[in-house]
Amino acid sequence: MPDPIRENPTALLSGLREILGDKGLLTDDAARLVYARDASHLTLGRPLAVALPHDESQLRRVVGLCRAAGVPVVCRGTGTGLSGGAVPGNGALVVGTSRLTDLGPVDSLQRRVRVQPGVLNDGVSRHASASGLHFAPDPSSQSAASIGGNIAENAGGPHCLRHGVTLQHLVSLEWSDADGRALDTGRAVSVERGLDLVSLLCGSEGTLGLVTSADLKLVDNPADVATLLAFFPDLDDAAGAAVGLLGEGLAPVAVEMVDQAMLLAVEEAFGFGFPTDVAAAMITEFAGQSEAVAEDCERASALLRRHGAREVRQAADESERAELWKCRKKAFGAVGRLAPNYVSMDVVVPLGELPGLVREIQVIKARHGVEIATTFHAGDGNLHPGVHYDERDPDQSRRAHAAADAIIRAALDRDGSVTGEHGVGIEKLHVLPWQLGDETARLQRGIKEIFDPQDILNPGKVHPPADAGFAALKPAPAGIDFHWANLTVSAPADASLAQLQQSAMERGFWIPVGTIALDEGVGLGRGTTVGNLVAELLTGPALCPGGTVRDYLLELWAETGDGHLFHAGAPVFKNVAGYDLVHMLCGSGRVWAQPRAATFQLRPVPECLGYWRFPLPSDELQDVARLDRLAEYLAGRDGSLGGPMMIVDAQSARSVVVMAPGRNRPWDLDRIEKDLVNLLGKPTEQIALPFNRASEILTDELIGGWALNSSDWTFLSRLPGDEGGSNFWPAAMRRLIWQSTPRLVWSPDPTTTFPGWHADRFCSEGLVLPPCAPAPGVPRDFLKRMKILFDPSGALETPRWLEGQDD
Amino acid sequence: MTDPRPSSAVMDVDHLDELLRQCVQCGLCLPHCATWLATGNEVQSPRGRLLLLGELIRPSDTNTAAASDAFLQAFDQCIGCRACETACPSGVPFTLLEYGQLRATEVPPLRSGLPVPAVPGAVLRRMDQTAFLGFLSRVGDLVRGVLTVVAGKTWRRRLAGGPAGTGRLVRLLGSLPTSARSDTELVKMLDGLCGRETQLVGGSPNFVGLEIPDHLPSGPGVAFFRGCANAGLLPGTSRRLRDLLSASGCRLEEPGSQDCCGALATHTGRPGRAADLRRRNREAFAGALTDGTVIVAEAAGCSHELKEYGDDFRTGVVDAVVMLAGLDLPPMGSVPLKVAYHDPCHARHGQGIIDEPRKLLAAIGGLEIVEPAEPEVCCGSGGAWGLRYPELSDELGRRKAADLAATGADLVVTSNPGCLGQIADGLQVIAPDLPILPLTDLLWYAALLRIDSSRP
């Protein structure tokens, strides 16, 4: 049956105008021309019109109307994307978010803020600066890029080395599906279990839904920052130095690099006065407590020199530091001075492969006779070679694209990914099949069909054709397999986690999840496996800095309900090649797929653990205020070595234990102790011991009661020998829960009463927990269809809420 | 001697095309562009305008007529603040492209192509005449007085109902500080803010003047460029600047045959008049240029426009703020206020003047400088632009006023009369208790405090 609106766009346009008003709908030629492009220089056609909704409801109604009319919708932030993700095809409606710019109040206790998608990345940090906080993802386009765009592409940036990419800074999202329904990802805290829709939507490039508001995590501004600038006469040496920095167990917040060609462009643009006769310039930044920063800088300088740096200088003050970063962040724009066109690339390889890839790019450059200028997020193994050409010269243009494809092949040969942070868009559609396996691509297409059956949300992006000829399945590891140069470890699902962690710690690294048994017999999560860690999202009593294993899981092999083995992700620190099945499935139990093997990122292990016990006075109200202050202090601590934690004594609630990982230096734990004494008075007990002996104090008795995961503001509980626990929970703590996290309230039976409640998680010895039911607002119809996609015969566990008809 | 603009430079399509290809479409210009910030419409952004220009000179389809109309409209709505040029990492010469297009294509000259709505042409044509502006300024005082009596504090809102451009013009004039002419008013106002009472001595309170010490060594020679708006609308400020220059040892001369710099004529699409004014000023300052006398222009808009005359003027003309910052100013008293400086685009983007005004403020004892968010974004005055696009201009003025008010400042200062009126108007709506003054007035007051206290 012919659709009246589709036959006649005037009817659609008048419907849209009714929703948006005259000023909210642009139909003129100028708008259609301008909005046909973004920063990628790619085009598909001319959009039908441009909608600029000024509230979330307008946006949803516009999407719903387009769905009804069968007209494609392309969501756009500020058009700073480099892969053509926001480029519309002929006749599509562009929905711009530039007028959705509301910023909620900063919650400085929970370190969160809710924003609309049109708010600019920089704007969030400016907004939070009065609270001493900032939004950590910092793509070079951050002054102009919108949060909505950052989420759609899962944007990275230099400081993602320490803090992680955009995904790791999202708590939850509100979004509109293709029907214009108001939906929620339903995640109150990032350690929540279940199929993680935040991970799925983040990086989906507007093909599954449109984000209408985002609850963002903020991080504390560091007490001290130091930035080193090093010049290398040899590019290989520079790449080797980047690997060396991290391999030595240093924890820089950023390791950035530009090659000579890029340095020349930046020099011409800004005249910083850098030497231009060097092969590479590298920026290394450390942040945190002054003494630690000073010590790290000293070690790093020596290391950089050892690796062949000709000169290492430190930014003298904040303005010099800002200049250095300006040089790095404006490098991209400065390439306009080098050539009229360039292929902008975004390959990423395992860290240890960086020097090899750098050498191979030199060969490719010579073989194809092209000019290449490169910027590197060197610490992440992510690089942006820009292959120059002039589109007016067809031969040059052909050679440039051939060289670009050769670089991508080289990265994939090294177990890398075609894109670390720019996204697939339309630009990388032809190379994505070189990376993705058949089964993975089939699942990704299946997800798209579930969320957008009519294919109206940003069609033609992300998904290569079904017959594209996908890559062979990558073999899963047979045993625990450390890749020390890459700082990763792969292991099959049945490998012992304790054994993995012990081997890692012998070399000074670990997967920083506090769950982990430090030996087989004692402590948390004993006897658990790698598969369990991934499936159940086991979280520890806060010795983890950023949150959960989701933040360190890079690669996953899993089996669908009907027995298809698939592989998702890559052993690299950043990867946005297609939907993020790895993190979507992490923590989803064994409802959708069975984990078979996984690759994790390794981080430096803390040197020691401090332990203090303070008495609590009997006055309940005073307790709450003091614990609040303590919690706020702990949440603001630098988490590079693992966040500190507090535990209110389970037995009496008359004392509080604080534990903090740190360095084995007088200035580190002493500083914390001084602060704690100021807050709580004199401790009754204090211990400092090497970190690998932490299990001596992490006894069942201690952790059996209360733990406040200070870095994630999650309350964890396990009440030994107490089923309901209501008599056991001190009134003061109950109040604290109410006050601090209104979305997580106490209940005698939290796992059934409160969806998403993850009590009992961290020390569940052999305990199998029922999968959480999704929170209100999470589309159960989608989840049910996802279940059919992953487990068509119902061979895997099926919780009750997944059965029956769509609600 | 080259004028970057096409009135004297020839630019062909190929050259334009080359320049345009420097734009990598990165979009970093967007948040610096006032019209994009106000509308959220990328057609009203530097990148959008350049994409349209590209379409115009290398058409990808046959619809160039439509593109050229859209282009005209988009470029007409550009304020010309040049914030995008400061922001652009690729160094795209936006203004050059904007003007270059006019020469290279058949499109009729833009600035004369579209009429200024509502403001009568007769008024507009005389906007660059000092005497007329002086008259307008007094009319503004009168109108404000009458309107306040008749309509109370809501006069601003009521004016919104009138013909847009005219209502806005009257409103802006009515917003200029009354201290612009009267020293007594200025001292009273700043005394009030500081919580002190300065006794004015020496003749008419309106012409206190700064005493020029006899022992000063002979300083640089200065040829003073009055500027029509300052002379007409802010005669007191103009005099105070001369006071400060003299008190710092400058030997002041004021070539009598000087005229408006021509910026307004250019903005309102009268290139003939602009060229005529330029010729007259060239004659008036020919002597200064040859004997190395510094030409000091008071308003940032004037110094910017004069520098565009050519290389000789670019090196010979110094903005008053830069001049003052390089002089040994008379000793200053303490002004215990939080002060926010608003950067006029003509200074910040046109001439790269950022540190100098802050250095001048930092020299005043007891004063705390506070920085507003988005200091690089235009206030939306734009000379005649604000009269053509009153709604957009109002929105930007209020946005700027809100940013300035959010600093917690006690006082805002700036150094261009257009910005002064625009922000004063915005502040009336956003933060009526936050005053704005020319930077010169604050410096003069601080110097006066010391002189006053040293007098018997």
C-alpha cells in the first residue's frame, strides 16, 4: 500500500513544521547543502530537511513521524566526526541536537551530571570546574564536539589512557528508539549486571537510537600535573619509548606523539619554536599527588633518554602546559596547511606492536609514493596517519587510498582494529569485513534489525553488506597467555582467576578488580574462574580504581545458545569497529551467551596497602555526617593505584575500617593517614603491608559486612548467616544509603525487590545469583528479541521476565 | 602598500579556491561563532558559510542561483567578528574569502544589496557624523528620561513593540552610561561602588582633568584619532583618554581634518563613502606617518579599520589600550572592585589585543580581574549589524551579559563604544545592578584618586 506521506514529502514536512515550528525546520537549499557534510569530506546525497528540536519531546515526535513515513533519520551533533557517521543520504531528515543544551546540576558527592546531547564536551568540564571536577574523555575536537556525538562514536582522546573512553564515563542514557519511544538504559551504577544497553548504544553511531539525555561521570581535577616534552631523532625509538613507559609500570595519564611532518605543520600554524629537525615529539603527562608526579617524571625522563630522546623538557607552568596541548590538539586542523585532501585514519594495534607498525608505515609510504603525517595516542597504540593527496589528481588520489588500505591491513595483521575512536561510519565500511568474523557480523546485523526493523536510523552506516566476505574466526587461547609487551592477558573461561592474578602480580601487574582472591584459599571470589568474572561482573570491595572488569575487558570469545562460537573486540585499548558486543555481554550472566575466553588489560599493581580502624561515636547523626565526609574524601582520591575503600565494621557498627592501596613511600600512606586523622580522630589500629599480602587482612569477617565502593558509590553487602539482614543493618548506614544514593535503597531482599541491586556480589563463593530484571524504562520487547537472536532454542538460562509475550 | 580587501586587491576564482581548500571542515570554529551559538544552525557558522562559498565557486549541481541567494543571506548574517579566524587551526582567511567572493563572482556587492530594515536611511547615513551622534546621544538621554517617567522600568520591553531597528537604536543609546559626558557622574558612580567619597576640586566638576607634572620627560608624539562614535557619544571618555596620554608624557596633536574611519560606511554598504573617508584621513595623517608620530585611535573599531588602510597605517596606528599599556601611566589609587574586561572583537580578533587591557587593570591597586566564560565570543553589537538583526543581536547581548554577570564582577569595562552600548543594554535585562564603563574611565578615575589625595 503506498504511503501517503512518503509519496508526498510536503505532507511530512508540514507535519514536522507543526512539531518544530518554522524556526526548527530548515528546508532551504543552503541548509540542505551545509548539513550534507561533516568533518569527513564524505557525502552521500542531499537531505530532505534539517530538524533542530529544542526539547526531547520534539525530538521523539520528529523521529516517530519519520518512522511512520519511512523517511530515514540521521542524528547530528556538531558534525566534527571523521568517518562520515553524520552524513545523510538523499531524502533523509537530519536531526540536529544543537539546541538541546541543558546542563543539570553537578552532583559533587556522586560525581555525576545529567546533560542533553547538544552540550559540548568542553562545556561539561567548564560547568563542573567550580566543583573541582571534569569530564575525562577529551577528543581533540572537544571544544566543538557535542556529548551526543561523543557517545555515538564512543570518543576517546589523549587522557583516555588513564581514564578510559566515553563509555567508561557514562552512568546511564535516556534515548529514543525508531518509534520515538522514551526509553532508558536502566543503569543506576556502572557495576549493574544485565545485558548492558549503555555499552551497546555507546558507539552505535545513531543506528540504534537517539540519545536524548546522558548521566555522565565526572572525575576529580588532579592535585598536581606535570607534562614532559621529548624530542626523538628516530621515529622507531619514539614508538619504543611509548611502549617502555607503560611496560615499566609507570601510569602516565597521557602519552601522545606527533611525527616530523605533523610537527612541521603545527610549527607553521602556531610557531611554538619546537625543533623541526627531529623525527618525533612526544608529550607524556603525569597527574596526581605532587610527590608521586615528581617521582614519575624523574623516572620517565630517564627512561625516555634511555630510549633515544635527544631532549626532554618539562612544562614550566600551566600556560606552557596549555601551549603544549594546544599544539597536540590543533594538529588535526593544521593539516589543512599540508594538502588539500587527506585520508584520515584511526588504526589501533596492541601496544607492543606499535614500533613494528610505525616501521611498516614508512615502507608503505615509500612503496606508494605518498606523504603521510601522523599523530599518535601512543600509550593506547592508536594512531592517526593522514595520507595526503589532491583530489584533482586522480592518480595521487588512487595511490593515497591504496596506501591507507595497506596501513589498515598492516594493523589487522598485528591483531589490531580498523578504528580506535573515529567510528566506522561510511568511511570504513569496506575494511570492516577484514576484521569482523561472519558470526559477529551476523549478530550485529541482527541487533540492528531488532532495534530498527525498518532501517530508518542512520541507514547505510556501520554494517557492511552481509555477503562482504568476512574474516575467519580468531582462535581462542587454550591456556593463560600473557602478552607482556602489549600489557594484556588472554585466558580461557575455565582458567583460575587466582592463578592468573598471582602470575601477573609477580611481574608487577594485575587486572584491577578487587574481587580477586589473592591466593586460592583465602579472601574474595576464591575458586572463581575467568568466565565467572566476565559473566557475573564480580566486583571487589573497592580495591578497583575505575569500577569493574568491564573497564579492563578487551576481547571476548563466546558461544550463542545454538552453539555458534563468535569473537568480539580486539586485544587493543580502544576499539569502535562495530557494536560493542564485548561490553554489552560482560556482566549479563549466561542468559545470552556463554563466555569461552577473554583478553584483559593489565595495570600496575599497587605496592602496599594501608589499613586503619577508627572508632565511631555512638551518636547516630554524627556518624552519618562523618561517614559522609569520609566517603567524599575517599571518592576524591586519585585512583591510579586503586581507589581506597571504607568498611563499617559488620559486627557492631562501632568502628570503621579504611583501606587504601598506595606506594611504598613515606609520603603516600602518611598523607592519607593525616587526612583520615583530621576527619575521624586517632585510629585504634593501623597496619601497612605489601599489597600481595593484602589477603592477610581482607578476612571474611571484615568484608562480610559492609563495603562502600568509594569509586563507584555502590553499596555492597553480604550478611553472613543472615538471610534478611534487617536487624543487622545499623540505622546510621541505612540513612547514609538513603541520603547518598536515592536510587539504591535498602531492602531485606534487594535482588528481587530492586532490579539492578547487586548486593552479595563480591564474595559469592559458588553462589549463583538470579539475573537481574531490567529496570522500568528498559525496553523488554527488545531484550526478548535479543534473547531469540542469541539463544533461539532457549538452551541457556531464561529468567522469568524474559518469557511470555511482549509487554 | 596592500589592502587585504578586494577594493584594492584583485582575486580570481582559482586563488579563492586555493584559499578555501585550506578549510578541512573540522568544525572547531563553531563554538566561537556568535551566530551559531545563538541559532544552533550550521548555515550560520563559519564552516557552513565556507561550504556555501565553495558551492558558489565550484558548483556541484546546477542550482547555483539558489546557492548564491542562500550564500548572500548566510554571509549577510555574519557579524564579521573574526573569532573564527583566531580559532581556525588551518589559518583559513575567512574575512578575505568573504570579501574576495565579491570580486570574483557576479554576485552583487553584498553589503549594499540588502536593506537595513526599519531604521530610516537618513538616520543611518549620518551615523558616522560626530555632531549627529552627539545629538543622538542627548536624544537618548532625553528619551530614556521621558520613557522612564512614562513607562517606568518596563520601557525597554515596551520598545520591543516598535519598528525593530529603530526601537533598538533608541534603546542602545539610552543604555550608554550617563557618566560618558559628566566627570561628576563618573566619580559619583565609582565612589558608590567602592564605598568612598572623593572630593572633586578645581573649577567646574565636569572638567577636573588630570594635572600634568612639569618634570615629565618629553614622551612620544601622538596624533590622536577621535573616532566619530567616541567623540559623539562618549565625549567625556574621549577627553579622559587625552588626559591620561598627556599625564603620561605624550605630546598630543589632533589633526583637524580627520573624519570617521569609514567602518560604518563599509558595514552599511556604502563603499564610495568609505573610500572618500579613507582618502581624507590619509591626507590628515600623512604628516604623522612621515615623521613617525604614533597615530592613536581610541575605539578598537577605529584602530582596526585604520590598520586596514594599508601597511603604512598598519604599522603607524596603535590602539589606545596598547598605547596606554606601553606608557608610564600616572600613579593610580586603589579601586577595591572585581572587574571583568570584555574583549571587543576588533581588538581580540582583529588585532590580537588580549594581554594589554588586563595588564592595565592589574596595575590598579586592590582590583581583582575576573574572566568571563567564552571571552572570544562576540557580544552581538556588530555596528550596523545589530540594527539589521535586532532579535539575534539582543539574544547575543543577553548571553554576553549573563556570562559577565556570572563572574560575580562589580564592574565591567571594555574599550569599544559599540560593545559598551550593546552590553549595557543586555545587562539592563540580565543584571541591572552591574554597571559597564569604558576602560579609559576606570583608569582615569584611579589616577584621579591619587591626584586628589595629593592635593591640599
